Amino acid sequence: MSSPNYITIDGRQAEVREGQTVLDAARTLGIDIPTLCYLEQCGPATSCLVCLVKINGKLVPSCGAKTVPGMVVESETDEIREARRTALELLFSDHVGDCLAPCHRLCPLQLNIPEMIRYLDDGKLAEAVAAVRKALPLPAVLGRLCNHPCEQGCRRGSEDDPAAIREMERFVADHDLRLAEPYIPPGGQPGARSVAVVGAGPCGLAAAFYLARQGHAVTVIDRNPRAGGTLRAVAESELPGAILDAEIGRLGRMGVSFRYGITLGKDTVLPGLLGEFSAVLLAIGDSGKESAAELGVAFSPQGIKVDPDTCQTGVSGVFAAGAAVKAVKHLVRAMADGKGAAECIHRFLLGEPIRRFDKPFSSVMGRIEPDELKLLLAGVDASPRQMCDVCAGLTPGQAESEAGRCMHCDCRSSGRCAFQHYAQAYGANAGRFRTAPRPEFKRQVQPGGVIFEPGKCILCGICVRLTEMAREPLGLTFVGRGFDVRVAAPFNRSIEDGMREVARDCVKHCPTGALAFADE
């Protein structure tokens, strides 16, 4: 029996077999080397170059490099990360498509708006409720009072009027409030970490929501007899008190506890809170700035002085956010500030580098031309925007009709796309190598429900090889030369005709969302 063979990857030994690739060996050690053009059953293509490693002083694609006993491999150096990032950015140079729809990118709380709308359009109210409730604190409040910056980016507005996103969000949240067993967003695994949120206004309630979602034990402390802060001053016609009470009640069902009638600096002091809790968030609003100055935290003309990147005051374990730090004009912005502070506190409690949440990566297509708009409008409900009674909100029929107006200009693979995932992981700049004008946006909707967007294709060849292996009657192939090479079916037939037997596999393994199903 032959003795085992070993190679070293990043200082760790991996046992290898004859003919095994460096990529395979790295995966046995749990090392994540990015790949876009590699699928195990298809073999290496070595075309995307994002799986580069360094062997004997040379950068080589790990998916095609065979292991040799005694080989020393580097896979996680600054040089290699930069090379992989550059490879990703080069692939983005002619990429045509948005990872996130403009509405999603413009939402300060990052609600996946197209996902919510697709669920509404499909009549999947339970799924729409879960999507909204997992992402937003007090969605029935936001559905009434948000200044809806998302609608400013809605491309449907280039045709007639933007989709009524806020009204659809309100419809979903109100539907949930009427249920006998309303949806309660799941939280993380509760631990011994506890957080005091001082101030039960929009910023503090939002922070409490996100901290509870992360599994922390949250206590909200407020000087008033009820939570809500400035929301309690909103007219009943705009925000019924029962709606606000119901939403705050949801926080209680998530595990958030409340202490009322406690004034900071009078009934409790910061050292006492730090003795009881692992961290403290000061979300005391504009009216509480004076009392905050008596607590020993640094103060500026705008409010409590904090590090803008970490929300930390000068006192260890004490954070501040919202109007107590600087004026906040809009409700959704105050809640986004609370979300950012919650992420900073969460990282502090876990002993991780403290920073606000990372925005999801998105390639941005930018302005679309009239002919491109026609492609996005194909098959979309041509009805005008639904106008609802301010008090009653959208009816079920109106909500369904309004959802049908959405052009779904996001990528259906967003959140599951390998290209997007690694661009985020490596901090890629999608616009680094782009030139103007960008290539034309194209979308081919096939009769069987397959969508092909050639501007997203990176010519990885996975779909071509899958159709070859399945012995498709037509299959897919590369046509053209030079920069004009593209994936197509022979004889000018449709993409769908070329993958009759393996369409689902081709869609599943497409690394960029160039192939998708219309109903998913």
C-alpha cells in the first residue's frame, strides 16, 4: 500500500489523491476558494480566474491545477485577494443588470421590496408577511408614515406612476395584525448578553427590534407611561393609536421588555445601567440631550458625540443614535439609525470589530433607454396606479393589481448568486473597468418560463457542458468570435430549445443569474 500524499495550503496539511485538484484539496480543509466557471461534474474551465492561488511564486487557477505531493499553496494573501477582486471587476466590465432593484437599494432599512411584491402577486400573503416582518420594525406604522424614498427609484415611474410600495407594505402589515395568530419574527439564540435601550421612540424601538432579532435580551426604558415617543403626537387619522399599540405589542412578544416612568439622570444613572446590562443605547431623542450631558458622555453642538462609524460614545459599552446625536428628518431614517446602532452593539457584544451593517452588494445598470423599458414592461399589468382610501388602505383586489404593475427589474437570483456573493466578500467595485456607453440591456422570455439575460452571462460554459453531457438534441454552444462571443442554441433556435432536459440544472448552476425562471 502506498503511503499517503500531502500538500500544504495556508500552513495546513491536506491529504490528496492522484489527479486531485488544488481546489478540491482546499475544500477538504473547509477553505472557501471562489469559483464561477467550475462545476464538479463538468470539470475545470479556468476561464473566470476568480479561483486563483499561488504555487511556486505563480498565480494559477486552482480548479485546473493538479496536486503534487509536497506542494505548498497560498490561498489567502493580500496579493491573491487583490487578484481575485480584479478578476471579478473585469467580469463586471460589461455586465448589464441590477443585483438589487432601485427601490430595494433606496430603502434605508433594506426591505427586499421585489420579493414582497412577488409574493403579493402570487397570492402568497403568509410569505409576504414574513418578508416584511423579518425586515422592518413597526411595518404598519411605516406603511402609513414613511416618506417612501423607494418609490423615487421605481422604474415604473418612467412609464406612468411608480408602484405604490408603501401602500402594499401597509396592506401586508395590516393583514397580519388582523390574524388570530400573527407572525412573530424569529430571533437568534438568546444568551447572557443584555442591552438597555433608553428611549422608546422610533430609533430606540427599531434598535430593540433588531437586537431582539439577533437574540439579545433587550429592555427598553422610557420616562413616559407608554412607548412610542414622537409617534404618539401623530394625528389619530394618520396613525391610529391602536395600530401603534399593536406594533409595540409585537416587540413584547419577541421578548423585548419595557420599563416606564424612569427618567435618565433622575431615576437611574449610567453607571447603574452598565452594572445591570452588557451595553446601553442612548436613543433619548432631541428632548433628552440636556439630561444626557449630565451623564458624563461627550457632547457637541448637534448632540451626544459619537464615532459615526461605531455609534460609540466615549464611555465603554455606551452607544447613542437618533435625534440625540443629530437631527433626523424622516421616520425611516431614524429607524435606520437604530438599526445601525443595533448592529454596532451586536458586534461589540460578540467581541467583533465594531461597525454598522454592510449594505448588500449590487451591480447598478443605471438609466434605461425607452427600448429597454419596453422589455421590462412586457407582460406587466398596464393598469394605472391604485389609489386607496387614506384611512382604509388598499383592498385585496387593489393590492393584487398594484403588485402586478411591478416590472421586477431586480435580479431573480439576488441573494443566491455566486457572482454577487463573492463581489461582496472581496469588496469588488463593479464600475472599476466599465466604459460608456454600457451594452444594451436584453431580456429573452421563453414560452416555457425560462428568462435569459445575455448581458449577465460571463461565458462560463457551465450550461453548454451540461447540455452536452445530457446529450440534448440541440444543446447550447458558443457562437461568434472575439468580443462578440455569446451562448446560444444552434440554428437560431431559442435558449430554451437547447436545454429541454436540463433547464432546471442550467438555471440552478448559472453563477450570475443570466438564466432564471419567470415564476421564481
